[in-house]
Amino acid sequence: MDGKHAIGVDLGGTKILAGVVARDGAVVRRHERPTPQDSQEHVLDELRAAVAELLDDTVAAIGFGVPSPIDRRQGVVVQCVNVPLVGVPLRGLMHDRFSLPVGLDNDANAAAIGEWRAGAGRGVDDLVMLTLGTGLGGGVIAGGRPLRGANGAGMELGHVVIVHDGRPCQGTCTGHGHLEPYVTGIAAGLAAQEAFGPAADAHRLVRLANEGDETARAILAEIGRYLGSGMGSFVNIFGPELLVIGGGFGVAAWEYLLPSAEEVLRREALPPMRDTVRVVRAELGTAAGLIGAAFVAFEALDGE
Ligand SMILES: [Zn+2]
């Protein structure tokens, strides 16, 4: 073993994406398999299988990005949003099975680390990444290190209030007016159904916008304004050099979201960040999470 490669595993609600990743972020080979929904044991079996099928002598560490708050001290997955994993000591279980250093992080953190190390944020020490998919994940790199919050669980950037007493939040969140229910693919799908009928969804909304439909473009521009409110607040809090927008919906709708989001961002943010922060599209697509998870593995290997 020469520490050349790490396996990164991105556990999603529908798919487990796993890859062998080099120190420079290059994905040497990758696999995906469906995420079981029936039991915790089945999910753990599939995670072990995902690692086992990629393992060879060049792999020196394993990292996992999971959609859950993480107890990093204990290496425990606290509770996944959309996968049956609750209170699982994943780091210990995987270390017992494979006898390699194991890193564990929140999936949104992992995606931010991936873009920072090997994507749109290469060479930048301070960035905020927002991942707009069915939910809104976020991760922060500050002073050249991932920011994980006082308890290490990660940053819940989708759950900042942007409208007092506003829309109910998504999923199990009890909050109102959080950023998430205004800017996700689900929010876009609901707006699309209101405008175009019950069969419409976020994909169709973006397609209509691409075809020049003014109503679709207006809906996306409105979503962009809400996004801009969130971005302006994050710029004021974290002072990043770069805002990276990723996720399936964020990347697909980018050109329609960005102008209005930037307009609001530049209004809400204070100088000097207002004038210096750059907003860019993520570069790694669906691989960001597994690449970031591999860098979390290298962290564990190098004992950072
Ligand atoms: Zn919320």
C-alpha cells in the first residue's frame, strides 16, 4: 500500500456511488448500485459490497459521505434523511471489516470538499457551496479547511430563515421560511405544476425555459431571487471568495437562476465581499460527493 488511492463512497437516497480516487482527485474507476430502502443491515451490506468490489493494493483509506448529521468524534451516522440508517457507528464497522483508515462526513460537506479539491474551487481557501437537488445541502471551506460547526455535524445552510413565517420546510424539518423550500428542484416542480398543470416538474420547467418560454423563465428567475437572499447572507457570514452552485437542479437551471440571484446577492452583501465574491457553477457533477468522500479518507489516512 502506497497511499496513492482512496475509495470514496457517496450514499444517496436512490444510489450508492463509489470510486477509486487519486490524490489529485482523478477518478480511476467507479461503480454504482441502488440504495436499499428495506433495512439498515441491507444498506450496510451494500456499502461493504461497494467498497469490496473496488478494493485493491493501491487503496490506503476509505471515506463515506452520508446524508445525515455526523458525530465525528465517535464516527457515528446520527440519522439519515432518506435512507434507513440511525445511530450507526459506521466508521468502526468499516474499519473492522477492511482494516483501513476510515473517514466519515456529511454528504453536502463531502461535495463541497470535492469541488474545493478537484473542481470549481481548486486553489481557493474560502468558499461556500450550495447543492440544489431535491433538497438543499451546503458546505463551507474557511481558511483552507472544511468548516464543520462546533459539534462537527456540518453546516445546515438550507435551513436558514429567509422569510419570517414563510413556507413550511421540506421533509422532517419543522421550520418555516427556510431557504430550502424556495430553491430546490421540488420547489421548482411545485411552481411548474401551478403554472403548467399537474404533469409538470422541474425538468420540464427547465426544458420550457430552454425553449424560450417566458413563464418558465420568470419562475426560475423568482427562485433565483430567493437563492440570492440566501447567498447574500452566507457572504456576510462567511466572507467567501467563491460561491459554488451545484446539484442536479442548480446546474441544469443555472443560466436562469444566476442573473436574479446575483442581483439580489450584490444588494444584500456588504462591501468588500459584495464586489469581490464570485459565483460559479460546480464542475464535478454527480462525482463531487464520491471525490470529496475520498478526500475525507485521505484526511483520515494523513491524520489531519
Ligand atoms: Zn428547514
